[in-house]
Amino acid sequence: MVALGLGAAALAGPLLQSAPIFGVGNQAIVINLPPKGELSTTGQGVRFRVTVTCTNMVPAPITVHLQQTRSQTVVNGSGTSGTSYRCTGRSERVPVIVLAPQGAHFNPGGATATATATCGASVCATATRNVVLFSPPSSQP
């Protein structure tokens, strides 16, 4: 029985050492997309505030991919957050600006967004939802 335990420990050692280390203890991350995204005045950018809750890990970049189909035109864009949030187990809102490709723009209305957190070389969290893109109210009288 002891030999079996030592053998298993010897096999597990190299596996544990080769994996990237992002934190200590049970690592966890959950991301949630908001129901709405705010359009820039030109429609070339959309601001999302993605809710991130994580523990025992280094903050991971959050990438949002956005697709909007209007008539027969499909616009795809993406953007990635920074990592200036903390993984304390509390939810934080992380801004992500999604940009349309040059010459294209997003319009007010429905779209589909997918957010992913990338930990090292693998995706460690993902969320997809239908969202509404809106223009902020004009400040002119």
C-alpha cells in the first residue's frame, strides 16, 4: 500500500511541475456578460462591463467577441481587457472595448457576444449571450 502511494506521488510530481502555476489552492474564475453594450458615437466601438469573480489566481485577460447581423451585413469585432482587477472572490466589473474592423460599424440593436478568460495557453472561463447595443443619450438640449 505504501509502495503504491509513493509510486503515485512519483508520477504526479512531474505532472504538477509542468503545469503553469496561476495561484495557490483551488483556482476559480467566473465571467458574466452584461445584457447591454454602449456604442461609441461612431459605432466603431462598444463598451462592455464584464463581471469577473475569481479566487486564488492571477487575473486573466478577458476577450469579448461580438457579432451583429443587420440585413445581409455581418460585423465581427473583438477586444481584450487588461488585468488590473483582483482575484479576491468578490465580483468586479472589468471594462472591455470591442472594436469593429476598419470601415465597419455596429448599430443599435441586437448582437451576440462571447467572453473568454485565457489562463496561460487555455481558456479557463467562457460566457455567451445575446446583448442589446445602445447609443448613450445625447447631452445636447
